[in-house]
Amino acid sequence: MPKLLTILLFLLPLCAFAQFSDSVTQLARLSVSGNINRTNLSTSYLLNNEARYSIKNPRTVLNSFANWVYGKQGATKTNNDFTTTLDFNLYNKKGNFYYWGLANYTTSLSLQINRQLQSGLGVAYNLVNTASTWVNLSDGLLYETSNLSLRGGGDEGYQTLRNSFRLAYRVVFRELITVSGTNYLQNSLSTGSDYILRTNNSVGIKLYKWLSFAASVNYNQFRRTGTENLLFTYGLTAEKHF
């Protein structure tokens, strides 16, 4: 736990959201959120930490992302979930249509994923792309290799190709309230019942130029292990343009 926290703090100056004005080439973002519930019988808590970094030139964007969720219910550990992603966008001259590529590594106690590596390529299109509203659809192919914990005991290693479809959006109201989300559906091309569903939707209220209060709802379902989690967290988000 301290080691992962150190990694997240190290990533603070290297974290970002890939929306820029023409004059901004880099953006760093850190979100720290969670909740605590204490009764006479037990205590439960959940911590959700995210770090992002992006760098942009007129034709390309490079994004890096790290997320760590840690939770306990009494003496039982419920979450120790870590994800890190590196991806890039390659734009054409018109700007609304572009290519993407990514590499993603995940380990998740709550979803029974010992380790999972995904990498792939695809295309994306901006349905709306203004200063206040951004709506984007993307699709592509991912190669996945994983090692999973089985309910009956033991581990399972497997590989598959997935189709990865994403809906992403960001809407800003009067430069004070931001509603955003990223939602994935990843189906295996070999097994129809094997799919991954990931949704992350949040609302942020600006307190200062660099600081916002944020609440988010994250839902994850991993069909192959028959597991899912639903996380509601709230806290503070700090970001820096430079």
C-alpha cells in the first residue's frame, strides 16, 4: 500500500486530461477521493486515487494514466485494484477523425484479476468538439493476455482478441461545473459470453482555478470471472495547465 501511494505521488506532476486549448501543450491532474463508514460493529472505507498526464502537439496526443482503489470492510480487504494505461492519438488535418493505440495493465482483487495486459489499435471520431462540449466514439481491436483467480480455486491463464467500443464525453457549464464520462464495452471475438463493461462518470464543481470538488460513479463488470464492482466516491481534484 505505501509503495503504490508513493507511485501515485510521484505521478502528480505527470497526470492529465487530454483536452487542450491551442496554446496549451501539457496538463497535469490528480484526484484523491473516497468514503468512510464507521459504526459500533465495524468500519469500512474506500480510497480512489487517479493520476493523469498528457502532452500534445498539433498532430498527436500522448496520455498516461494510473488509478489505485483500496478498500476494507472490517478486517476484510475488499479492493486492491491498480490500473495503468499509456495511449496515443494520431490526428489527420481535419481533426475530428483520428487513430489511437494503447497498452493497459490491470490487477484487481475485487474483479479476481491477478494480472491483465491489453494492447491494440483503432479509430475514433469526435461527434461534437467545441470549447464547452466534447462527445467522442471510438472502436478498435485489443489483444489481451490475462491470469485470473477462479471461484473454485486455482488460477486460469488465457488470451483473446476483443472489440473495444468507447463512448466518451465532457460538458462544461459556465466554466464552473463539468460533467464527464468514459464508458467501454469490450467483447471477446471468440466467446460471446466473455465481455468487459467499464463505466466512469463524474461531476466536478470548480472551487478555485486549479481545484475542484468531484463526485464519481465507477462500475466494472468482468464476465469471465463473474465479478463486478460499483464505486461511488467524492473528493478533490487538482489540475495544472502548462
